[in-house]
Amino acid sequence: MEVIKMEDEMKTEDEQTEEEMSTDELAESNHIMLNALIDLLVEKGVFTEGEFDKKLEEYEEDDDEEDEGENDDGSDEGAGAENPERAQSE
């Protein structure tokens, strides 16, 4: 399990210490904070839950489209040395 160090932001600058946090703990913490932020923005009327869901779907669709254009190694499909003809035409 990978360990990520982060500053304890609740303490004053002099009291800040490094705290070890696993990737899972960091993901859980971010998930909780994101949910709290979304709930607060909905409660304050900044946007509705439906508007948020629609925007989230748009981002997921865009991400899926980007994933379709990449190889497993994250490189652009068909670009570069693997396909010099395509690289020249772009």
C-alpha cells in the first residue's frame, strides 16, 4: 500500500507536522469533503442536484471519449513512431 504524506492543515504553521496517509485514506477523505461541498452548494442554491448530475454525466462522457482515443499506455492512438504516416499527416 502506497503511503502519501500531507501537512496537517488544522494546526498553526509552527505546529504543522507531516502525517502519513494511505492512498485509500486520502481517497476516502477527498470523497467525504467533496460530498460535503456539493451538499452545501445545493443547500445554498448555487445549483440543483439535477444540474450537478447532468454536468457530472457530461464530464464522464468526455472522459470516456478521451479514453477511447488512447492506448493502454496512455499515449495517443496511432501517433508517433508506431504509425509514422499518421504522425506526418497530423
